[in-house]
Amino acid sequence: MAAPHGAALSEHYGDEQTMSNAVTVTDADFEAQVEQHAGLTVVDFWATWCGPCRMIAPILDQLAEEYTGKVRVAKLDVDSNQKTTTRFNVRSIPAMLFFKDGKLVDQVIGAVPKTALAAKFAQHGA
């Protein structure tokens, strides 16, 4: 059910940031989608107005595809989901938070090269 829900949100917001291999999460479903998920989930905290977020989106999409079945990639719009953004003290975006079995284990802040993100994916997810 998560994929159609995320797809519906993507169509609703019409944002170009939406990735085909990622799910959209919100304040309302963050616990169920991320904190209760077994395995690795990488959450991209982003905003439509954020230039570096646009730069990193295709990289996350590629990694989501490369790690299908091993790593789940999710996106959370910081403007629409301030409760979760504040809870995890996200002050700069893009911010990629890595959750393993629902627990925060790592983070990457800023638009970094694909190799840097791939190393984190491999470290925590493979």
C-alpha cells in the first residue's frame, strides 16, 4: 500500500523531486514507514526550493535502484513535515538520515558525491 500512497502524494504535489524508487513519508506515517521497518531505511529530508536537494535527488534514485531489496529510500518534505524535521534536529538540507531497524545510525548532510553516499549505503545496508 505504501507505493500507491506515495505515488498519490507525488501526483498531488506535482513536485519534480519525487523519485520513482523512493517512498514519500510524512509526520503522520514516519513511525510506521521508518521506525517500524526492519532493515535499512535512508530518509532524504528535502524541500522544493532547495537547489542542492535537486542535485542529490537523481543520485538517491540511482542508489535506491541499485540497492533494491537491501535499502529502502524515503523522502520527507521538511516544509510540510516540521514535527519530524524538528524531532531529528534537521537544520540543514539535504540531510540523509540512515535508520537501521528503526534506529538512527548515521547521517549525511549536504549534496555529496555519489561515491560518498554509496559508501554509506554499503556500510549500513549490504
